Amino acid sequence: MIDFEKRLSSLKDRRQGALARATLDKIALNKSLGLESSSLDDRKTEDYEALTQSAAIKYTIGAMSAVDDKSTQVSISEGERVASTLVSLLETDGINTCFRMQGSVPLDVHIKGHSDVDMLILLRDIFIYETPCATGVNYYPASDQRAMVDIVKELREKCEEKLTSRYFVADVDCNKAKSIEMSGGSLRRKVDIVPSCWYNNIDFQLTGDETERQVRIYNKEEHKLIGNSPFKHIKLVDQKDKLYNGNLKKCVRLVKNLVADMPEYKKTTAKKLSSFDIVGIVYNMNDLLQASTYTPLALVNALRIQFGLLKLIEATRDIKVPDGSRKVLDSEEKIEALGVIYDEILALSEALNKDIDPWSSSYKPERLTEKVIWF
């Protein structure tokens, strides 16, 4: 049985920070102003918390909801501040770079108020490109004739040097394969710096549209470049999400929150499906994502159908990530993770079914799909 009051508490902590931290901040503020307060929880009441609904429904709606815009903007600003500083520091060594953001934050499917941000640091003056080139496109040889993997390796080393020197009070972890992880000190958010280079694929050559442009990320452990299409991914997901009135991202956030609230022994398995993979699964739901703003619980039933089909019918597992570059379920570990998440969705849908009709002895989809919630 799901303890929804406990789930609501953990959801609020995740979205707004733990109560203990909020209490300490309020005590310090009151002390400085010479004030007393009967309530030390200074965290705002969000729309889902104000619903005149059960804890089960409040949790479900809250788990679908986007994180507060102000908190998200802090994450974006902090990532851009660090990346901009690094670009300037690299320029003093004659390395011209630019930065872009990737991941859950620009896609708005993050579930933490204090979400970390991924910042790509890209070489500006040199890139690799797909051949044969598109008609009418001509590139000239770079003055640096080293292999690109060696050039980006040097960029990685310079990033490590500059960041550890500039942010000496912060924790700068240079041991990760693809990123330099930064936290603490003056940083208001965890920032991951990802050294990389541009890859001008044919679609970009033809259109000049940066959302079509790929990147190559340096893997320090394997000394190789790994392909990625972060901007096309964001574009495709945004387009489909708008087509279904925001329901795609609601489903992604709900699944991610369900994973976050799992006991550790389940979570370890479930996290074999990355946030990127979860987006891929939901992206392929297509018309299952059709639901009115006022019947949001229909999305829980839709997730039950999608994850159930993928778990039970092997032929349905050929779905691909939004840009079509690979299968979503490309390992046995991910299929096992899918099963764990499906069981959690099943438990949530059964709990909501019982919550809506306490006397029911069986699950009926219409209890969720026809439940109207005004907010």
C-alpha cells in the first residue's frame, strides 16, 4: 500500500528543498528581524497542494507538474554563469569556445527544485563534418591537423585546470568519464561541464538549423568521441508535447517522480532506464497522450497501457528514441528496469482506482479516465 502522505512530503522536499533547511532559514531570518512566527515552514503552497482532493490525487497531479519557474531559472542562470566564466578563461589560453545547455532542465522535465544543469563547452573554430558534403557546401582544412579526439582531450584537460583553479572552494570532480561535476562553494546549483565539439551532419549542412546540428562528447575513460543530438531531441519532444497539450512532459515527470520515491532496492534497478530513455518511452505513446486538462488521471491509465505492452509483448520493444538514432530498450537491464517501473505505475493506478471508488473490487480504467479535477 502506498503511503501518499509520505509521498507528498518527499515530493515537496524534492521540489522546494527539505523542511529542515527551510526551517533553519526562517529561524535565521526571524532572528535577524527580531520576529517570532508560529509557522517555520516558509515554503510556498503550490497549486496541487491546494486541491480539495485526496492525498493520492494531490500526489499524482503534483508529480506531473513542472518545477517552479523561478527555481528553474536559477538553475539555468547558474549553469550559464559558470559556462560563460569558463569560456572567458579558456580564451586567455587561445582556445575559442561557446556553450550550450542540454538535458532535463532546458526540456523542462526535471523534477527537483535544485536541479543540476549540463553545460556543453564546444570548440568554436574547429569542427568535424559528415562526408560527402551536401551540394554547395565546402569546408576548408583546419590549421590544427591533429585528430579531433586529441584536440577535445586537450580541451577537457584545460577545462579541468581552469575550473579547479577558479572554483577552488567548490568541489570540482574531474574523475567522471564525460563531464566535470561541480558543486558547493559559491555555486547555487550543481553544474556538469561537458567538453565537446560540433559535428556538422548532412541535415545541418542543408538547413543551417542548429537544432539539427550534432555534437561529439569526449569520453575520458575510453579516449573517444561519442555522438549526440541534444538540440534535435529537445525540438522533437517540444513539438510533440505541444501537440498533446503538455501531456508528454507530464507523463515523463510522473514516471521520474515514481522512480525517485521508490525504496532503494527498487530504485537501483529502475534507474537503469535513464531520463533520456523514459522520454523515449513516453514519446512513443502517441495518441495515448490524448487527455483533457481536467482528466489528468487518464495519463496514469495511459502509462499503465504503454509500460504494460512493453513489458508483456516483446514485439512492441522496437521503439526508438525521438531522433531515431537507437532503440530505447537496447539492453536486458533496461527491460528489467521497465518491469519495476511498470509495477509502480500499476500500484499507483490501482490505488487511485480504490481512492475514487473505495468499494470497487477490480480496476476499471474509466474511473481514472473520467475523473474530472478542476484546478
